[in-house]
Amino acid sequence: MSLKNRLLIFANDPASAAITLAYAYIYKDKYSQILAYPKNNIAKDIYQEYIPDSIMKNEIKFQNMDTVVTGTSGIDPSYEINAIIKAKKANVNKTIVIVDNTIHFNMRFQYEDSMIPEKYLSDEIWIFEKGFISNTNYINKKFIYTEDIYKKFLNIVFKKNKPKTTHPFINKYKDNYLVILTEYIYDFYRLEFGFNEYDMLEYILKAVENSLIDIPIFIKLHPKEHNNKFNILLRKYSNLTIVQDLCNIQELIYYSKVVFGMNSSVFKECELFKKPTYSIQINSNKTILPLYIDRTKIICKEKTLLDTINKHFNKVIL
């Protein structure tokens, strides 16, 4: 192995950080050194748990034998795209872009208000969705269909060892709390689906209130959502047992009873840990098709939501 055979990973959003972390963890033996370049604290926190010594603060200096791997941030992929372009200009050994989700695929390869030029495209584009084809032929030529390496990473890490319990809420309500995963879908879709994250959260809280069951609720914001985003709504339901906090996501999901969300990448953890998971799309006029849960777990009616809560929290319906 060449001493100059380095791996450089770049990420902006949480999914991009998770997928590049997975690559680094699985293929670490192929490289003499791993250097991680998170754009912000959101990505940095994900790297921190598993590869803290790899997180770099100094200026990037590419070398010929480098392999550069990035994810594709959903709303703004410019950080990852620019890393690939700089790496290509520096004639590094290989560049790889890993696509964690093909939703809004074209947006993930935007460069200066248009699709990235072919000369700057990465050598490989890893896709987990077999058979997916974009509408840009020169991009399709770079596709490598492969297994979901983040799911593989989770299986390796948690096959034998349970996540540690560190959060007081989880210790107190272990195996008996509801997780709500919020997302900033309005930024993606506006009102295309007839509902947004505020609607989803209120429907759930109203259903919990109507169930008359004291259900502990952990609201996990998407890392790019501001922590006061739902304050007005939460004050309306101050009678419920609710905590909104930061937490290790594997710990949170592993010890939960039920998980509600829309189309979160965290559904991968839910699938691995075999947690009852539902996509809440009440009164939608168009269905979002989550990648990691079955269509039968999409809830579009308030009564179905209430019945689901009652079922999982053991309320007998007369």
C-alpha cells in the first residue's frame, strides 16, 4: 500500500456525512490515512463519534494518489460538488460521489445553476436504487449500482452490540416512547403534497391527546431545523409529555416503541432495529413514497393514525 494512498471525505448535510462515514469505516483498510472535511457542525458531529482523529481543520491540499469521496446534499450540494471539481482539477487518483437518495436527483448535481459539466463529473457515482436512470446520459454512464453501504455500516456496528443509553429521557422511558422525526419538506416541495412538517406534527400530537394515553414523546428535529421551529405548536400541547432534544440517533431509535416521520433517512435505522415505523401524510393530495418502509405503513387518515397509536400503546378499543 502506498503511504500516499489517502481517503478524503466531504459532507455538508447529515445524510451526506453518514454515507461518507460508512464508506470510510467499511473501506478503511484500503487507505493509509483518512481525512474528513465536514462543512459544518452538523456533519462534524456525525464524524466525531467514529473517526474523530480524521476531522481536519487545515486547508485541503490534494495529492495525486488521493481518493475523494462525497455525498450529495439535498438542498445545496455545492460544497460536495466543488470538492469534486477541485479534486478533478488536481488530477487525484479517483473521485466517487455516493447518492444516498435519488429524490430530486438533478438537484444533487447542480453546478452554477446548471448540471455539472461532464469534464468535472466524478469517476464513479454509487447508486443504491437498482435500475434508476437519470435524464442525463453522461451521468448515467458513471453509475455503479451497489448495496446500501450505510445499512451495511449499521449492521457491522450494531450486529452484536446494543447502543449505549446516555440520554435521561431514554433511560426513564426505555422501550415505551414515541419518536417523531421532523423534516424540512416545505423547503423541498412547498405545498406540492398538500401538507408540510407542521401539519404532520400537529396531527400526531392531536392524536396522542385524543388517545387519552400518557405517551412519552421524543421529537427529533432534522439537524438543519432550528430548535425553536415548533415552539408555538408545542405550547399548544404542553399537557403532553414531550421532549425535543439532541440525541444519538441509533440510541434513540433502538430503545423506542414506535417511530413516526415522513421520509427520513433515519428509517434505515428503524428497518435495522425492526421498529414499527410509519410515514404520516394526513390529508395528502399526493403520496410521498418512503424508501425504507412498506406502502402499508403510510398513514393518510386521522382515524388510522389514532388506531395505530392505540394499538401500539396497548389501549383496548371497545
